[in-house]
Amino acid sequence: AQSVTQLDSHVSVSEGTPVLLRCNYSSSYSPSLFWYVQHPNKGLQLLLKYTSAATLVKGINGFEAEFKKSETSFHLTKPSAHMSDAAEYFCVVSDTTGSLDDKIIFGKGTRLHILP
Amino acid sequence: DAGVIQSPRHEVTEMGQEVTLRCKPISGHDYLFWYRQTMMQGLELLVYFNNKAVMDDSGMPKDRFSAKMPNASFSTLKIQPSEPRDSAVYFCASSKRLAGFSDTQYFGPGTRLTVL
């Protein structure tokens, strides 16, 4: 069975400091993992995705995430936060067997606050 | 491309009324997804289509919800009768191909439904 846990519901960082949003997952198969961002009153937008290629994945707006199978983690990082990064971030896990049993599970979300 | 289009953006209705939400996916995308987002449950997949056919509707309450995709460029999600617990933001998303949900999904701006 799949599950995804975002370890922090809220994270606050100062502008210009590093960002770390934590995500742990469980999956019975070879998972695909995603981070999506949702700005207020907007739909979700893909930041980056891991689909069994390189374990360090680079996304848009300077974000990156590292797939660590031994730790079942897929944490999202950014070296220097910008005010425009304030949003809600969702970690997503899906199975990649290509069967009708495949599921997609969204984490509860982490709201990122950027302090001036 | 205009992206995924949803209408209406906001809907306020009274309990017991019928509600119809509409979605136009990105042209050329074979897959269409309907999600519901609430504070308590987060994002939940209700139903998804492949080439207009329902692939999985296990996340959708069958007694009051129905989803259709009469052609490749239009889908509806209908709630009849509506209940206050249906109040949520409903997102439509589309993707080119599925491959176990490993493809990027493009989300619409959502419809905020309030049932009084």
C-alpha cells in the first residue's frame, strides 16, 4: 500500500536562507515521486519529479529533491528562499506498474512562509 | 495553450440542489482527472478517464456523484443532491499519458463549491 507523509504542516524561513521541506513515502512497487506547488487560489504546478532515473532531481525555480530509497525520503530543498516561494507544497507518490491497480497519493501539504 | 479550463470558478448552492462542474483539458491530453481538496482530507482523486473512458472511479461517492466525458475536450462532474460535506475545491487535471501515473499532470484553477 502507498502512503506519503509530509513531516511539517508549516515551515517558516527568512528570505535568502535555505529551504527544506520533508517528505517520507512508502510504496509496494517502484514509485514515481513528485513535488507540486500551489499558490493561493491557483491550481497545482509541477516543481519536479523522480521516475527511476537520477536520484538527484532538479526542478523549476531553483528547487531540487533527492530520492533516498534507504530512508524512503524525497525531501525538497532550495539554497536561498525568495518571497515568491511562499505557497503550499505537496509531495506525491504513485506506483508505476502501469496496471489498473496503480494509485496516486498526495501528501497533506506543507505551507511555506517566507519572512522578510 | 490556455491550459486546463474549469468553470465555474465559484459556486454557492443550497443543500439538495444539483451542481455541475465543467472541465476542458489541454488539447492532445488523453487522461483527465477530477480531484477534491478539503482541509481535513487534503487532495483526493475522485475519478479519472483515459480517452473518454472511466478508468477508476473508486474514490467517488457513487450515490450522488457522477462523472462523464462525452468528448475529448469536455468533462463534467455532477453532484445530485448536494450536501454541505461536499463543500470543497474541485480540481480537474490532464496529462498526455499515464504510465502508472508517472506523467506530469496539469491542473486547472479549481472550482470552489460551497453547499449551504
